[in-house]
Amino acid sequence: MYIDKAADYVGQIQTINGWVYNSRSSGKVAFVLVRDGSGIMQCVVAKGDVEEST
């Protein structure tokens, strides 16, 4: 899915292809900006939901 088409998939689980443009963390939550050729999307990741190596 391209980022500029994300509004068409609200409420559904999708895979985004792109690269990490920027990231920052605040305690147990990380904010990852993913970019592709169509735009930038902020993703929110809870540390408890992913493996430590991720």
C-alpha cells in the first residue's frame, strides 16, 4: 500500500513499504516516520508489542 492511499484502508491491517525517515521514543512508546514516494506516515509502536531486537 502506498501512504497516500492509507485513507482508503481505515480500520484494516495493511503493510506499508518504505523506509524509516525519522524515529523517536518516549518511554514505552516509539514514533516512527515511514516515507515512500507518495508521502510520510507516522507510526506508533508500543515496546510491549514488538520483540526487543525490533
